[in-house]
Amino acid sequence: MDEWSSEQFTAGIRTADSPFNILRFGRSDHRVLLLLVLLPGRSLSQAEEPRIRINSITLKGNRVTKERIIIRELVCAEGDTVSSEEMYERFERSRQNLMNTGLFNTVSVLPFYTGRYEVTVEVVVNERWYLWPSIIFDLADPNFNTWWLTKDFSV
């Protein structure tokens, strides 16, 4: 009874009358266990997230700022393939980069899905004024009293 019979070994269990009532595996079962150990746990527990391709980047709202300045600050580029989580992280970083330039009041970087796994990035900016109007009040005479006494209003 201490010896394993070929039927018991291939079945993988011992009978109840054996002194060691433990689970045993045959040689083919060892291969299955080895495969389960070598497979990455991620593929068993979670499905891999689909990759999204960035088809194009469109810019809106820039009148004075050159397109190359805005594109330089973007973390993503045309043709990149990223996961959706990584895509939104890159969009937020791109928005922060554009705001840090000090050229814009507001910036929004939004995806526009053109297909299931294809996206067009839309960057909408609101530029700051480059020229600020200001009122200049300047006296033409050396001081106000001289101007008041001469009453020369032709300035």
C-alpha cells in the first residue's frame, strides 16, 4: 500500500485506504503547474487595456502664438499609441506645460474620438494680451503752476 500504483499516480490522488491521504500530481500535471507559474499574473487577473492611437492634433484660439510653440510643449505627438490612462495623464501634463509658459489665460487639451481606438487631440487656448492699453497723463510745461498761469491749452 505504500507504493503508488500506476492508476493512482496518473489519477493524481491516493485512495482512502492509503496511510498518506494527500494530493499528488502526475508528470503531465507538473507541466500544467509550471505553465501556470510562468504565466504572468497580470494576464490571468486583468485583461490588457487597449491602446489608443493619436491620429492628429488640432489647435484653436492661437492668433499671435506660433503653432510650433504650442506643439513643442505637448507631451504627446501624432502617431503615438498609449493606454487611455496614460493618455489623460499626458494631456494634463501638456496643459500644465502650456499654462507655465505664461502665454495663455486658459488651456484645454481634449480628446475627440474618431474611432474606437483612434483619437484626435484638440488644444484650445485663450491667449493673453501682448499689448496693454494705458493712459498717459503728462504735463507739457515744467510744472502745473506755469501751465495754469499761461493758460496754454493747445497740447
